[in-house]
Amino acid sequence: MIRFDAVSKQFPDGTKAVDELTLEAPTGKITVLVGPSGCGKTTSLRMINRMITPTDGRIWIDDQDTAEMDEAQLRRGIGYVIQHAGLFPHRTIVANIATVPMLLGWGRRKAESRALELLERVGLPASYAKRYPAQLSGGQQQRVGVARALAADPPIMLMDEPFSAVDPIVREQLQDEFLRLQGDLGKTIVFVTHDIEEAIKLGDQIAVLRGSGNLAQLSDPAQLLAHPVDDFVADFVGKDRGYRALSFQQSPQFPLSRESSVPLGATPEQAAAAARDGWVLVLDADRRPLGWIEPDRITAPVRSEMLARGGTVATAGGPLRNALDAALSSPSRRGVIVDDQGALLGTVRAYEVLAEIEERARPELDEADLERAGLRPVEETPE
Amino acid sequence: MINRIIAWLADVAHWQGDDGILRRLVEHMEYATTALVIAALIAIPLGLYIGHTGKGRFLVVNAVGAARAIPSLGLLYLAFFWLAPRLSGEVAFLAPAGLVLVVLAIPPILSGAYAGVEGVEPAARDAAVGMGMRGTEVMRHVELPCALPLILSGIRSAMLQVIATATIAAVLGLGGLGRFLIDGLASQDFPQTASGAILVAVLALAVDMAFALVQRSVVSPGLTGRYGKVSL
Amino acid sequence: MTWLRDHFVDVLSLAGQHAYLAGVPLVLGLLIALPLGWLASRNKVLYPFLIMGTGLLYTIPSLALFIMLPLLLPFKILDPNNVLVAMTIYTVALLVRTVADGLGAVPDAVNQSATAMGYKRLRRFMSVELPLAVPVISAGLRVAAVSNVSIVSVATLIGVSQLGSLFTDGFSRAFLDPIIVGVVACVLLALLFDVAILLVTRLVTPWQRAGSPAA
Ligand SMILES: Nc1ncnc2c1ncn2[C@@H]1O[C@H](COP(=O)(O)OP(=O)(O)O)[C@@H](O)[C@H]1O
Ligand SMILES: [Mg+2]
């Protein structure tokens, strides 16, 4: 656990970068600091490993005051990942990853075998070990940056916009792998980003900062979307909040409609026989949906190019957002629901998903927010 | 003219003895390397320090600029009048010449060193500190190796200037290849002067090429882009 | 320093001569280095030859060049034109690389968009590439200026008079004052050249002063 206790930072030029920040980053969770550029995110993050010294307040790691720890010792126990990875250009990839173990005196052999293990862990082939950073793409360098921070297995990781210098597709991959890795490792992570989507995707807990490191709101992603505390946060969180919040709500067991289907190669007659309201779903050999087809409009056996592929597919029990989107995007208006293996289970209509959404209670305000807003709690209605 | 130069250079007698080419070549290299080593011992630590801390940068940048403007010949005479009475024997002549060459060699090495350290990617330095390297570790593991290419090219250009300028040691009656220039001028023996000039240029070129090889072997391929056999 | 007071006019005229011998070659050298540097920046094969070749010129000791040039040129040994030619050679030696690197550093996007807008080669060079390379070229010119001022003083050994004459004069009479005055005057002259180049550079690159938009 990392705890900010009324921490302030004023730079010598008078800039008040952080003002009385109080915050707790729970053990084993990802806490995201998010806010507009210049709001003090980096400053807050770097005060944790004392790259920046607070002018006021204390930062605790578990029950230790960081101000009383040896700087270098403190940092060796904290992984640190930054925007452009900051790899050492003169060292090979393994040597880069092995840096902290070597500093800790592990010995070359042990440090290198650990580095190779991590290289694989972050999804890079072992053949990259002897390359130099300049031979890697931005996304690959960033993976090495993460591996290097993990090398000495620190319980804490600080990450400052680690994925913002790579293109959107690579960023998404890196985010997914980061979540998978965190699922295995369970580090205490403080993650800085200016991208609210990234914050919502990655954070267990999100701290929205406004200017001068003022904590505007601290809550989990669903709560943030449902109850931005003020106009600033609402604005920053952005549009489509209602829709995006559905990402955090599990779908129930919908009453699925059975959907008849045809394989590729089915004749127009077979397709027409199976169709409902003019559309029929085409599956592969493992019963995975390939796309929809209108039998009336084909004159030859079903080929892959004929399929309408606009529809998304939702996994049963996944987020409501995906189920709703499957229905909205389906050319037949029937949203395709599949099992964990991706095999067809059935379809659901948008109004059925909406009915389910309307059944749900919206997340309630926190007690503190209730009090601040001057509202009284919703009363339990007796059954 | 060319034939007379070739004839002069081809004359075995000019190569041997206490005032022969070989002896002068050795003297020349002695002056140049001594000055270069002293200059490097002063300029590299100072440059690294300035690059690392940023302290005194303004002062040093301007001092280096001014030092480049000091005319070597004037400094040589000044140093001679100042040092010669305080010293005796050959040292009375060697010290002023050495001082001039050291003053000449410091600016390029110094600016190479601090520019090299300053040019280290901020993200790499940041990461090094963030990983818990202390000041000297950052210097040893990151700043020095990354600055090496610029430090070496600073030394290389200092080397060229020192080799060319070491010829003026001869105006104080010292040895080195400058002797052929001065003696040739005094006796209107132009083939000798020309040969001296050619020898200095060839020496400079040879040393420069040797240096290029050294540079190639000590600088990390990660910085030069010479990745060797690893395929992309 | 009564010596300086007594000889002020002489020193001034030597300084004028010195400025002429160091300054004119800067202009001539730049005019020669521009096309050579342009060629080197355009042509990957020529680049190493031009850079190495001109770099090699710089390794010729100035004293040797001063002595040798009268033999190769139609000037008498004491003719200051020898010094002008020698200094032009050194200036070219320093500037070709700078010009080539300065032109090479002009962003490709700028060149391509200039071409796309219909600039022809020479026009593009004059109105796009060259102006953008000015800061780099100017830095090289400053180095050449300072180095020229220092080197010219060696010409006193072959009897061409300028501030360096004060050195030989003082040395032969074992008298420090002229030497000190000569060294200080050289440094001041170099400073003057430096400031002049800086001013001209600022004048022709107004965009460098524009700074970044208010943060
Ligand atoms: N070393 C510094 N000296 C002075 N001001 C600084 C320094 N570092 C950051 N600042 C200022 O402090 C504020 C917060 O900066 P930072 O924490 O980097 O913001 P963020 O990471 O949220 O973009 C900004 O206004 C920035 O200009
Ligand atoms: Mg930041």
C-alpha cells in the first residue's frame, strides 16, 4: 500500500505542481492517476520514489515513511516505467533488463537468466536478447521497459504514460498484455495517463486530478462514469458515459432465441429454408459465427465474400455493453451470443438487453459524495 | 619541384641520425601524445562533471571559446618568457611548447565530453535514476558509455590540431617535424620544407585512421548502428 | 602599459591588416564551400571523399602552407595574397562538412513539400534549404573565424605583417608588452568576428527568434 498524506510540491520557480494530495493506492491493485496535461501527475508519481522531493506531507509505503529510506535502496525496490522506455542505447536487450539485478549484486548468470525469462514473459522472442534498443520498434522497446522494471520482482511499479508514445493498435495490445501480466503478478501499481479511456480500461481505482494535483475524484471506473462529482470530471470523463458504463455490468443469462444456421457452401435453397426474417447466420465447422447472409439475394452456394460482417459478437456473461453492441450492430437486428469457445449459443434483441439494463440499479453515490452534495441516502423500500 | 621533393624524401641520409626524419617523427609524437594525455586528463573529468551537474556550464563554454581564440604562437612566446627563467635545461623549452599544445587540445575534448553527457537521452538518464543508480553509477553505466562517441571525436580532432601545431615547437629550437619547416625556411631549402609538410600531413592521417579503428572497437554497436551479424 | 599608448596607432593598423587577412578568406571560403557542401550532401558517393579530402587540408601545418604557397602561386614570398589563399583553404576545409551536414539536416518533409509546391532545384536551394541550414553553417563559420584569427598570426614567421608581428617583435627583443598586447588583440578580434557573425545570423533567421507559442 502506498499512502499520500497531505503531500505538496512547489518547484523553486514557484509552480505549485501538487497541493495537499491525500490518496491511498491499495496493495495488489492498479491505481491510475489521470488528468489533463500539466496537472501534476508525473510530479505526484515521482515523489513516490523520491525522484522529486515533496515540499510538504509524507508518503508511506506500507508502514514506512519513504523520506526516511535510502533513496537508491527505495528505488531498487520499485519498478519504474516511462513514456519512451528510456532503454540504454549502448546495452543489449538482456543487459538492459538485467540492470537492476546487477545493481543488486545478483551475479551475471542469474541476472541474465532472469532477464531471458522476463523477455518471454512480456511476449518477445528470445532471439531479441542480443539486439540493441535501436533495432526494436517503439512497442517492443516499451515491452522491454516493462520487463526491465519487473526484473528484480519489485512489489511496486510506477508507470508514467508507458503506452502513450505508440500507435493505437499496439497500445491496445500492450494494455491487454499488461492486464494479463498483472493478473498473474498482482503488483501494487500507480499508473499515470492523460487518456481517460486507458484509465477506465486499466484502473481498479482512478484518481482524477485537476490543476495543481488537486484530487477531483477518487473512485472505481464504474462509479466514475455513473457519478462524476462535478462538471470538470464529467467533462473530462467525456461523452457516452451511460453506454461506456455498461462495460462494468455483467450480462445476465438472457432468454436466448434459438438461431438456425448454415455452413459455408450451403445452397441458396438451404439458406432460404433456415432463414428467419430474411437473414440467416453462417457458421464454421466449430459452430463459430462467420457472418450473416440474405438468402433472397444469392444465386450460388454461400461463399465467404458474400457475408455481411458488420455485426459484433458478445460472450455470454460478458459486459452488457458487448451484448447491446452485438444487437445494435447486427444486420439482422439479432445480437449473436457465443460461449467461451466462441461457439454460437443464440441471439438476443436490443430491447431485451435494454429491458435488462432498466432493471438494474445505478451505482449509488458514496457516502462522502452524498454528504458533499447535500443529498439523503435512498431509503430501502421494504418488499 | 615535385621531383626535388621526392629526391629529398628518398635520400636515406635524411632519415637517419639525430636530426633525421625518424628521430623527428618520434619527437613529434612524443610532444603530441604527452600534450594530448595531459589535456585529456584535465578535460574529460571536467567535461563529465559539467555535463552531469550542469554546474559552471556557462563559464566553461565561454572559456573554451576564448581559449580557441588564443593565438598559439603568441602564447608560446608568452609561456616561454614566463616559464624559461623558472626552469632549466631542455624543460625550459619543452614546458612552454607543451603548455601551448595542452591549451590547444583542451577545448575540443572538453566540449566533446560535456556535449556527450548532455546529449544522453533524458529518458535513459531518468530511467537510470529511477532504477536506483546513484550519481557515480549513472555516470559509469550510462552517461560515460553514451558520451563516448563524442568524447572520442573530441580527442580525435584535438589530436589532429596538436599534430599540426606541434611544428611550432621548432621556433624555440626544439625538435619534431617542425624542424624541417623552420630549417628549410631559414636555408631557403624548399624541398626540405615541403617534405616536412608532407610528413606532418601523413602522420596526421595515419594517426587519424588508427584512431578510427580504436573508436570502432570501443564504442557500443548500439550507438553506432553497426549491429554485426544479428539480423533484423 | 605605456608601450600600448605609444604604439596604439601601429597596433590598430596591424589589427586592421589582421582582420583583412582573416576576414576576406571567410567570405571566399564560404562561397567555395557552399557548392562543395551541397554536392556532398546530395551525393552519397562523393560525401566521404569531399569530407575526407577537405578535412585533410586542415592537417597541413599553417607554417608549411605559408612557406609553400609562393612556390605554387604567381605571388612573391612576402605577398599577403599567399596568406589570403592559405586561409581560404583552411576555411573551406572547415566549412564543407558543416555545409553538407547543415543541408543534410533540413527535414525531408520540408524539402518534399517545397518540391510539391513546384520549386525547381536551384530555387528550392536558395529559398528553402539554404535558409534552414543557416544556423548550422553559421556555427561552423564562427569556429572558422576564431581559428582563422589565431592562424593568421603565424604568417609573421614568413614576414607578412599583422598582429602576429608583435609576437616576433617582442620575442626578438625579449620584451613582453607587445606579445601580451598582440594576444589580447587577437582574442578581441576573434570576439568581434564572432559577434558580427551572430548578429548577421540573427538578422537573416528571424524565425529562430520567434520562440514557441505561449504555453
Ligand atoms: N522541474 C520543474 N520546475 C518547475 N515546474 C515544473 C517542473 N516540473 C514540472 N513543473 C510544472 O509542474 C506542473 C505539473 O507538471 P507534471 O507533474 O509534469 O504534469 P503532468 O505529468 O500531469 O503533465 C506543470 O505546470 C509543470 O510545468
Ligand atoms: Mg507527465
